[in-house]
Amino acid sequence: MSEAFEPGVVLAARDIVKTYGATRALKGVNFEIHRGKVTTLFGENGAGKSTLMKILSGVTTPTSGEIVLDGTPVTFASTVDARDRGVSIIHQELSLAPNMSVRDNIFLGREIRTATGVDYAEETRQAAALMRELEEDIDPATPVEELRLGQQQIVEIARALSVNARILIMDEPTSALSASEVEVLFKVIRDLTSRGVSIVYISHHLEEALQITDYAVVLRDGAMTATADRSAIDLEWIVRHMVGEHYDRGSPPTGYAFGDVALSVSGASVEDKNKGVLLVDNLSLDVRAGEIVCIYGLMGAGRTELLESIAGRVPLVGGDVRLLNRSLNGLSIAQRIDRGLVLVPEDRQRDGLVQTMSVGENLTLASIASFVRNLLTQPGKEKSIVQDSIRDVHIKTAGGKAAIGSLSGGNQQKVVIGKMLATGPKVILLDEPSRGIDIGAKAEVFRLLAEKASQGLAVVYSTSEVQECLSVAHRIIVMSKGRITAEFGPDVSKEDIMAASGEAVVH
Ligand SMILES: Nc1ncnc2c1ncn2[C@@H]1O[C@H](COP(=O)(O)OP(=O)(O)OP(=O)(O)O)[C@@H](O)[C@H]1O
Ligand SMILES: [Mg+2]
């Protein structure tokens, strides 16, 4: 017998267990979704958040346990089945077809038909209306691959909205969104809840998520550790229940002198060919061995373009990049990696991982030619590198042989960081390294970078979370419109950094 139906609860998970081989992803979870409210699910990487949501949206079935919809036990045969009953999900990993248009992605598998075929005009009209609602200036005819990551995430959101679901699950919907895009999304969420739509929200941006939360639920190691009303909790409550201890934000490593200039960028410019504007505008920057530099800026400030041009992914239209006083001009990405310059890219799903390979293969093999040559002459080295990486970067996995797809989203990201560190670089660039990574793992990644810096690695990372610049960076550089607008030491205030970025300071 199922438990009595509670009036406010639309969908409930009862004693859900999910096992993958020896992994117990969920160990008997009870979870409730309230009508017209936002239920936020917090938890570390690998805690089981996505797994629970996949079960509630028909992506996968539980090993045991029950799903109760409107008081009646149900089984979802598929995502289509769940969608037909009003449950829709925005996935953590984008699931768009890159070469198809925004419109075709939104209506994929649910085309609007007339007697004679697909009603493209109506689809275009509805897609345009959704873009307007999300305040995003995107033509529905644009191929998705031409959009930046954040815009792709907006399309993913639009697709979920187009279903008119009663229950909408959002698994990390804002990881690539700008602050203003997040604001629009929150407006849309409030509008949906006022019309009775129930939302489940998952995010590692804890402060941001708190703004939209009605009920908070914390998962830890596949079990529910806490649940509370918004009015009863704060950030500290979440962190305590997530990690079970107080966590340390980190501090810049000290006790050593910086070495020579490892990376020197002078007068670098990157152009947006379509618009004919400079995304990076005559920018110069020196980073010494052992130094950690944080680049803070809003979405569109040019951080990604700067880092990608240094790494050789996008061409410079002017200027020079030097590594250990040798010019890198004209060198390919692989040649730069060979010389000791690596980039952990913004879109790690697309650019950083080979989905058909194992965790170990991703950590060692992917595209790093000289590294592979070295491995071939040192049998046994590969295995130890994989083990060291898994340990150093704290990757939660069954082992090096596990499929990359079996890792939780955040742990897949850690593989990319581990892979780049394993090449033994002189300079590492990380574009938003903390995206999708839980608060404990963030601290671990920064601690690891600090340790490598104290051994001589030059580190440059970008972030759009001010607080993250105030962790381990010796120097904080603020970018706006392709230029450096300010430079600070580690003792700067949050407000000063934000003001230099052109951001309104919220008190
Ligand atoms: N298809 C799968 N095969 C094997 N193991 C899996 C699979 N999917 C998930 N797991 C395991 O289940 C556990 C929970 O993963 P899940 O993706 O639910 O975590 P999460 O809380 O969403 O983490 P994140 O914050 O990193 O997204 C992890 O240990 C993960 O490795
Ligand atoms: Mg997840």
C-alpha cells in the first residue's frame, strides 16, 4: 500500500534504491515535490542528485522503490511517458543536436504537424516566443553549434518549457549562464510556480540557488541527510549537511618566491569576425612561475577568448604570446601542450572528454601526442598516472577502467582537470574550473592548484564568482570588454572587484 496522499505533494519518491553494479547510487531515498513550489536538491558530486531526477523523469528505472504521482503509484516507461504525464527535465549535460537549428531542437520528436507535414511556421513562431520569454536574442533558425554554451543552455531550457509540464526538473540549468540570464530564468521560474508548476532545482551555485528555494533537500552518498523550509536555513546549513564539516576556502600559497615570467602576453587582440569587434583588445599580462592569477569578469568580458587564444584555439589578430620567453606564435594546440602550456576549457563535455573512452584513457590518452610517446617508453607509468590523478583530483569512480559516462557530471569535469595536470605543464589555464563542481571539490581543486604553484606551476583561472578569486589567487585581474580594467592583490574586497567589472554591487 502506498502512503496517504498529501495535498501539497504532486510527485513523491518512496524508498528509492538504485544500484549500478557494485555502486549504490541511491540507498532508499524519500523525496517529495510540492505543488507550485521550488524544491532545491543540494549535494556533493556523485551524491545521487541526477540519478534521482532521472528516475523521476523516466530516463531510468529504480532498482527498487516507488514513484507516486498525485497519490497514485506509477512507473514511467520512458521520458516520453513521463512527459505525457507532465514531468519534464532539463539535463545537466546538454542534449542538443549541434547541427540542427534552435527551432528543430526545441521540437525534436514533438513536431507540430498539419495534414500535409510539419508546420514549420508555427514552430518558428513558438520558438521565437520562448526566446522572447527568456529574453534571449536568438533567431530560431540559428544552428545550435553557433551559439555560445550559455545560449545552448537557454535552448535546453526553452525546450523543457515548450512542453508545458506540471513538474519541471532543472539539473544545473545555470552553470553556463550569465548573471542577467540567471535573473531572467528566476523570473520565469517564479511565473511558473505562481501558475502551480512544481520545480525541482539542482545547482552548485549555493547562494544563487538559495534565492529561488522554497524547500531544501540535501543528499549525501545516496541518502537524504536533511530537509527544511527555506525560512529555517542558510548557506552554512547547506554546507554542513552536504559535507558534514566546516570547509576551508583556501588561501594563496606563501613561503616561496615567484620564478621567472612563465607566460607573457603582449598586446593580444582577438576579433569576433562576424561582428568585426575586438573580444580581446590589446591586452598584456605576465605571469611568473609559482604565481596564481584569477581573471574575474562577467560573461562576454573576453575571458574565454583570451584563454583560448593563449592556448592556440582561436587566432590572435595582433600581439604575441610567449612561454618561458619563447614565442608561441603559429604553434598548434598540441605543440603548445608539448611546450608546457595547457588549457582546461570552458565546455568540458564537448572539448575535454572522449565519451567513448574510459576514465583512464581520458586521463592519459586524449590528444596528447608527446605524452603518449613518453608513456610507451615507460611501461607501468600510465597506470600510476591514472591512479595518482584519480586520487589527486578526488575523482569519485569505480576505477580507471570505468566508462566516463558512469561518472557524475562534476566528476567528469575533474577528469579534464586531472588530464591536463598529468601532462606536467609549466602553465595551466583553467576557464571556469569550478563550474558544476561541488563546494568541497572546489576547495580541493584550488588546494591542488596552490600546491602545484608552490612547486613552480604558473596558474591562470577565470571565474564569474567573485568569492572564487578570493580563495587562492595571488593576483586578481578584472576584465571588461576585452580589456583589463583593474588589478588587485589578495586582500581586495568583493565590492571593489565587482565595481571594476562594471557590475552593480548588490548589498
Ligand atoms: N550509468 C551509470 N553507471 C554507473 N554508475 C553510475 C551511472 N550513473 C551514475 N552513476 C554513479 O552514481 C553515483 C551518483 O551519480 P549522480 O550522477 O547521480 O551524482 P550527482 O549528485 O548528480 O553529482 P554531480 O553534482 O557531480 O552532478 C555516482 O557514484 C556515479 O558514478
Ligand atoms: Mg548530476
